[in-house]
Amino acid sequence: MSSTELPSAPAANVLPKVAAVRVAEGERLRSVGLPGITLTVRSRPPAREGLPPALYVHGLGGSSQNWSALMEQLEGDVDCEAVDLPGFGDSPPPDDGDYSITAHARAVIRYLDASDRGPVHLLGNSLGGAVTTRVAAVRPDLVRTLTLVSPALPEIRVQRTAVPTALLAMPGVTTLFTRLTQSWTAEQRVRGVLHLCYGDPGRVTPEGFSNAVEEMERRLQLPYFWDAMTRSARGLVNAYTLGGQHALWRQAERVLAPTLLIYGGRDQLVGYRMCRKAERTFRDARLLSLPEAGHVAMMEYPDVVAHAFRGLLAEARESADAGRAAGEGVTGVAGEDDAVTESAGS
């Protein structure tokens, strides 16, 4: 399968191998084995049975933990799961070493097909926004709604603050960076990430900072940490150059699902100005603009994002109810016509 091909439903419908990983802070982590990949999936017990399923996809350098605050907010609205993309969080690297946008999208599709949870309410941040846009475009049967938080879609003029991240895609830059920063502590690295990703790093609690440092220390010990970062950054840059049907903005035009777009006015990685282009491009879009937020609004303002998502849920329910009512009405009329025809012919 080439880097621009995605699995069809029959090809991807393979039963997963599932193993428990651990339980942390009211969340359960399990390892799911699929062809060519093993994914760690974070879940939170739903408040009640029968809630519609949701799947969250993190950004470059992130993990499923990035969604924990929002998952807690929405546990009464959706059945929440968040995936660690291959090579990130607790998921090991993919067998083929492919970290392209298409490969990450393929991983999401394989999981959804194998778990039989679709269609889901699909949420993505940054790199995960590009991944979920591709998923929604090529497999609309798997996506009920799409929520994008600062999606990493191509920009003609990249912000200066985003250049260092993009440079990771260049050969040799990661090696140079690791050499220059080898004396940095985990605390220094986390502070740097927070200042880059948050509109106001002061919103991070001491407990949240401590947890982030602990996670940073763990991931720095992984032998594939920098390789996953580098190859995923390269995959994102390469996706920006694709043309034709594989171009990300072209695929955004194909998304049928109702789409919620969330952009932060203090985002240093995705240009705030792109919100208008996104609003024009997605067919069924609504925009939430947060002037004080940075790149990870779902972590900075989980209550506000949750409120907007509930509005999207309500719209989706109303649309589905209207569709069912219309279908029942059409069926009823057809039945009456059939009865009249049969009567006339008897």
C-alpha cells in the first residue's frame, strides 16, 4: 500500500488484539494490536450507557493525555476514547516506519473499522487535525461530526514561531538540536513547550506541570522519541506539498460531516488568520474563535470547547431526527400509493 492509499472498509476490518495497559486518574489505557501497528487507546467510563462514540486524535509531540481535560468535561455527552498515534504516547512505532499524514490516517481508520465504533464524533488537534480531515474526506461513513482545534492545514505564510518545528523535518536538524539541548532538564523542556503551545502558560496548574514533566522524562528515554517527532514533522511538511485529490485543502472541501473549527488568537504554530479560509472551505462549518487561547484550546479552555461541542452535538441530533422523520414520511406516502395501485388493479 502506497503512502497516499488508505484502507477500504473490507481491507481494514480485522479483529484487533486487545490488552490492558494501566488505569490512571479515572482513565483506562489498553493496547490494541492491528496489522502493522499497535495503538494505545485511552478511555473514560461514560456517565451512562448508550452515549454516542467519540474519538480524539492529538498533535505533533502530543499524546492522548492532551484530551483528558476535555474528556472529563464530556463524559456525560459522549463515550470518549483518545488514541496515541504510532510512535507517540504509549504507542510503539509502526512496523513500516511510515509517519506520513496518510499513514496516521490509516491507523485511525484501521482502529475504527476494527473496533466497529463508527460513525464517531471525531476530534483532532494540530497534526491530528490534518489526520482527521483526511479520515473524514476519504471515509465519511466513519465520521458523524468533525471538530478541529488549530488544525495543521497548509499555510502560504508560516509564522516565524512555527519555523523551528518545521525545521525538524530537515535532515540533520534533529541531531543538531538534540546535541545543543542535551543539558536541558525535563522541566526546561516542558516550560518551552508550554510557552509555545499555550496562550497563557499560567493557566497550567502545578499538578499539571508536574505530570507533564514526568511524562517528558519518560518519553525522552524512548529510543524512538526523536525519530517519531522528526518523521511526523517531515510527513506533515510533505503533505503540504501534495497536489490533486490528496491536497489537504482539497480534501477539506470533500468533508461532508458537520464541522466545528476552533482557533486561538495567540496560537504560535497555526496562523489565526487561517480560520476564515477554513470556515469557507469546509462545507458545513461553524467557527469558535478564542482570542486568548493558544494552540491547544481543549487544554486551556476545556469548558468553553466542551460547550461548543455540545452545540455541535445538538445540531447533529436535530439533523438526524429531521432526516429520520423525512424518511418515514416518504415511506408512508409510498406505501399509500402502492395501496391505491393495488386497489385499482384488483
